[in-house]
Amino acid sequence: MPHDPFAVDEAGAAPAVFGSEYAGDDTDEEPPPQEQAPLYVPCKAVAKGAGEVELELRTSEEGELALVVYSDLETLVACCGESQPWLAVPTDQVETLASQAEADVIARDVDLTDDQQDSEGERA
């Protein structure tokens, strides 16, 4: 009978297919990146299926154009109002988004002032 390299032994274990030289060394490997929570960015209302989103940039007290981001939806609602449309952005892509939007700074968890409300009294 020919030798079966995949035969199970008396203990019920299959033999090793690859030698230990192929096993990775856990100490040299970096752990997989942890999933980061997204940041939430105020935007204009978007029609379903629209290809682009218009971000709502703000002017800071220093006159800089700011991309405002919020660490969670609860903070966004508290700072912008319940009717504020938003966009979830991976944390590691916020700087790229700010650059594409030509924002000077990124402002985090900013409470909007009354003069930044729209004409219906809702914060925009």
C-alpha cells in the first residue's frame, strides 16, 4: 500500500504538511491594526445615490477655514442639532479629506454658535 501523507495517526492527528521552518515567528510580526471608530463630519443633505457630498466647512475665530469633525454621533447632535446630515469618515482619512476640501485646520467636537444656525433656527 502506498504511503498516504495525509493519513491520521492513532491519536487522530494528521501529520504536519509543512516543516516548522515555514511557521511565522510571532515576535517579528506586528499585530493587526485595531479598528478605529470613524469621525463624523457635518455635510449638506445628499440625495440617495448622489456621487458627491458637500462638506460643511466653518470659519474659525482666527479666520481659518476649518473642517469640523465629531468623535461620535451623540456629540455631533449635541453640537449641531438633530437634523444635521453627516458623513462617517475613517479616522486615518480625515487629514486627506481636509486637504481635498482645502481646509486650513481640523476642529474637533466644536459646539456651533448661534450665528452658524440656518434661517429656520436649526444648526446647520
